[in-house]
Amino acid sequence: MTRAQLEHIIRASAGNADTLEIVIIGSQSILGTYPDPPPELTVSMEADVFPRDNPANSILIDGAIGERSFFHETFGYYAHGVDDTTAILPLGWDARLVRLSNENTRGATGWCLEVHDLAVSKLAAGRQKDLDFVKALFGHQLVKLDIVRERLAATVFSKEECKEMTWARLDRLIRG
């Protein structure tokens, strides 16, 4: 996905959910901080989004511009309506969101995860594609290890074993 495509999703999501603020929490939130990141960080054709003021209205986004919608078939990318509990994130993530608003978003604002918070959410998810994403973040020096560790320490997990597994994933990535 490109930054222009994400801007399109922001404006379409805002229009469909009748809001001006959209939160982007998936991998494509990288485009908020890095408008032209390395290609391996933009392979996804979906953006995980929800209305900032009413996350439950993400169903409106998913129905209108989600997977297999006319929007998806027309443009080749889509929005995945999620909510504010979809990702495991460090405390304070919402105060660090990166603002994306310009002429292409036509009055709507996209709020993208800060890149270290994004790295923690991907480590917590733990799928191979997520770990590859984090490895690429480190490989391109887009995140700092000390900040990722700090944010991971500030993350609340529902189970202690999930926290331990996430720390172990980080350790394995760092050791190579």
C-alpha cells in the first residue's frame, strides 16, 4: 500500500462512518511516520481502521470498503474495520498517535500508530508476517531497541505467558 492509497482509505472511511477521525492500527500505520518506507513494510493491501470517536462504527467501514467490496475490487486495496481492542498495545499509545491529514484526506484525519507502538503490537501478535515486519523495522533502523523494550514493559497482557512469549520473540529477533 502506498501513502496515497492510505489517504484514500482515510477519506473513504471517514465518509462511510460519518466521522472526521480514523485510527489506523495495522502495519500500514507505518505510512503515517514514513511516507515512503522500504517496500517490504507496505506489502499489505489492507488497512486496519476504526473511527476514533466510535470504534463500534468500524462495521460501517468494513461493509462499505472492506474485503471483497466494490471499493476493493475497484482499487485493489481495502479497509478492515476493527476496534480499539483488536491489537495489544502499550499504555499511552493513543497519546502518541501520528497525525495524517492533508489535501488528499479532504478534511479527515488519520491517526497512525507511532512506529515503536506498532512494533510492540506486531511482536504481541506473533504471526510470522508480523515478526518479519518487526525484523524489517530493525533492519532499516526505523525503531530503536531501547524504546521497543520500554514500550513492551508498559504493555498489559491478559496472561503472563503471552507477555513472556512476546519478550522471547523480541529476544529471538535481536539475536538473529
